[in-house]
Amino acid sequence: TLLMGATGIAIGYFLKKDKPMAPMFISAVLVFLGGILLIYAASVLITDVNYIEESMNILEGSIENTIGIMDSFGQAPTEQVKKRMYESIDLMNTLMPSLFVLMSVIMVLLIFFAAHPIVKRFSDKALKWPHFRDLRLPKSLLWYYLITMLLALFVNTDKNSFVYMAITNLFFILQFFILLQGYSLIFYIAHVKSWVKAIPVLIVVFSLLLPNPIITTAVRFLGIIDLGFPFRETIKKKE
């Protein structure tokens, strides 16, 4: 209740001051993220249980049980497959800060969608969402992405070190934003070319659901092009 209330107060304050949507959304995400971290820290102190660590132990146990069952049927996975399974758990543990951020972003988006009809009904203020196709992230994001990629490739650090965790989480978050920019460009092209509205939606859905990362890599490449070059202006001039 306090978490949702604090997030609502932050949104209400920005609405009252007629602030733009971007700082309102970012502030709401930061408030929600801070609340989650405080609640998690308090729960660990009160119950003396590290829920993230316990969850990772449960995942490892389930993998061991799965391997045991496959062994009993004579279909034991190779050492390489086992290594990948355990590495995926380690990666999830490393990316936990980024997952907290993404969870906060998704929850605040849901809060905004839920609040929109209520604000519209009972207030003269409005939650004015810009078109997703008009999303233009700062160009400096591209430089951060390239620098982080180089650090991830050439800086050899222990997987348990703070430097490794910081680089991995930063790279993950930047990849997410680059992907978001790529999707925005797809929606922009669809709008300019007058495509059927379902086409860009299907591209997003298939790229997220298919296990093959080729499509998401292509979308990230579009995001890089959109940030680094005046690609939209060129498309608009051609039309």
C-alpha cells in the first residue's frame, strides 16, 4: 500500500505542476524502485532470509533433479549443456539489479495505464502519452553502449567482482534501450509507409517470443542506426 501510494503521490505531484511525461515517468520508476529495495531489505532483516539467494538455490536444485531424471532414462545431457544451465543461473543472479529496474518500469507502465481513465474522469489534468514511433532517446546513449561493449569484451574481471556485475548490468540495460529505439524506428517506418498496424506489432511479438536471437539483434542494429544517423529524416524525404 505504501509503495503504490508513494508512486501515486509522485505522479500526482508532477500532474499538478503540469510537468512533461518523461520526468514524471522516470520519477515514478525511481520511487517504485526505491520502495521495492526498501521492502526487500526490510523483509531480509525481519525474516533473516535472503529470498534471491534462496530462489537461486531452488533453481539449482530443480536443474539437478532434471539432470537426475534424464540420467535415469539414459538421456543424460552433455557437460556443455550442464555448464550452460548453471551459467544461466549465475547470469540471472548477476543481472538481478537490472531485473529490479525492468520490473519497476513495467509496473509503473501498468499504473499509468490503470490511472489514465481515472484521471480523465475525475480531473482536468491528462496523462499525455507521446506516440511510441516518436521516441528519440539521447544520442549519447550510443556512445555509452559502444564503450560498455568494449569494456565487456576486453576487461577481464572475476565474475563475482563488483566491476563485472556493474558492466554486465549496464550493458543489459543499454541493450534494452537500444532495442526499444529499434522498435520505435520500426513503428515509425510502418507509419510513414502506411503499413497495416498489425505488422509492427507482430514483429515485436515474434522477436520477443522466438528463441532465435537473430531478429532482436537486427532490431538492435536498427536502434543503433536510428541513434547514429539521420535515418528517419531520409525516409521522410523519400516519401
